[in-house]
Amino acid sequence: MKNFLRKNWKAILNAVTIVLLGAAIYFVRKDVGSVLSDFAKINAIALILMIPLQLLNYSAYAHMYQDLLGMLGRRQPLKRMYKIALELNFVNHVFPSGGVSGFSYFTARLKPYGVSTSQSTLTQTLRFILTFASFVILLFIGLFMLALGGSASNMTILITCSLAFLTVFVIVVGMYVISNKKRIHSFTQTLTIYVNKLIHVIRPKHPETINLKRVEKVFNETHDNYLLLKEKFPAMKSPFFYSILANVTELATIYVVYIAYGQFVNPGAVIIAYALANFAGLIAVLPGGIGVYEGLMTAVLISAGVPAGLAISVTVMYRVINMALSLPVGYYFYHKAIDKLG
């Protein structure tokens, strides 16, 4: 059996990938039908704007990765990072792991280019930190826009403030842990024990799935890289700018769909709905957060005063077209990368 897996792991991995991608399409099969029926009612020319906005979105992520790796002394070509950004989008959509699959893939993908596990892990972590940190700014801008339009309900204010506080809290705690080796030791020891206990329920014959020493080694290396980045803190302005650009282009992509429907809703509602949907997508079980993402985004939009029918149609339209534009390209580059990694 082991010999079979060693010889055919590429074919097995490709088959699993295709099955998971098929599952993702299956879960939205009804939504695809409704989107196709709505095409006759919308401005197709406006929808074309989604393409340059998404190209700019992935360019922002590629530049962010390039700058962060450059600060660690491992700067990569922009073309390579653009492809990896597309591949990561595919991996995080198809494999339901709240972004964890992306961390593993990013590490494996960059290892042939001299990027260590700790460097790739820190880069991905900083990507999430910067993206969510920049969103805190956008959240309060969104709340201000809703207040101007008279649509800032108590529930909307509570959601916005809770998301902002949670983001800042996680960032501060993460930096507090990683800035000291003793805290890293305590954190990794506690985390590894609890994760292994959880996995042991599913895999009784594997009491230590995650090796404590390996985890601690990665965290200690990450600590050293963190100190290096701390010295270059002023250079963080560039990746932070690209994190804002990535968020703005994604929000603009959603708003383009409203324009295609001939509707100009309050941008604040879109900002807050998108933020909540993305937070929920981190813990969703289904691929790409399907169902949870659309449901939450629609609910928040409705609570902010967007008509229910319009909120549902636009959310589904955005999700289906966005996945149709990015996932096939991401799969193509992913498949080529997997062959090279072999």
C-alpha cells in the first residue's frame, strides 16, 4: 500500500483535488441556475469591470508577499508571487481548513527557492494580520457611511465594533506571544497538547500527531524573523498599503455587481457585510465557506437597509462569477506547481 501511494501520489492528489472542486460546484448548483437566469436583467458591460479589479487584487497580494519576503532577505519575482497568489486562492477555496491549507502549501511552494518554513509561515501570518488590520480602518469608514445614510442600526454598530475589537485583540496577543521565547514555549506546549488531544479522538492510534519540538523550532525561528522585521518596521508601509489595496479592490468588485443591477447602495453596508462574511469563512467547514459566507453577507446587507431580493442576487452573482474567474486559473497554476514540486 505504501509503495502504491509513493508511486501514484500525484494521480491521487489530482483526483482528490478534482473531487473537492466538484463538491464546491455541487454546493452552489442551485445558485448557478439563478445567476444564469438573472443575466438577462443586468448590465453585462458593468460586470466586465470585475476582471481588471480582480487582476489588480491579485497584484496587490503578490506585491505584499514580495515586499514581506524581501524584508526577510528572500525577495521573489513578482510573476512568481502572482501565480502563487492565484494558487493559494484555489487551495483555500477547495480545501476546507480555514486557511491552514494555504499555510502548508505556501511553505512547500517556496521551499525550492530558499525560503524556510519559519519565513514562509511568518509571511503568511503577516499577510493575514495586515489584511485584517487594514480592514479595521475600512470598518469604521463603513460605519461612518452608514451613519450618514441613517442606516447604522444598533446591531450594525455592535457587529462593527466587535469585529474591530476582535481583530486588534488577536493581533496584539499574537505579537505578545511571538516577541518572547519563554511565552512561545508556553504557548506552543499548551497548543500542541490540546490539538493532539483533539486529533487523538479521531485518530486513537496516534497520541502525538503534532510534534512539540518541531512546532517550537518553527516558532523560535519565527521569533528571530520577527525581530528582524521589527528592525525594519518603517518598511512595513508598503505591504500595508497593498493590504488596503487588496481589500478596496475586492469591495469594489462586489459594488460593481450592484452597479450592474442599476443599484447604488450605501458602500458602508457592503464593507461591513464583506468583513463579517470573511471572518466567518475562516471557521467554515464547507469549501470556500459556501453557504455560511453567502448567508451572513446577505443577512448583514438586509440589516443595513439593502432590499432582501437585491442582497441575495448580488451576493450569489458576485460569488459565482468571482469563483468562475479565479478558480480555473488557480487550478491550472496549482496543477503545474504540484508537478514541479514532485
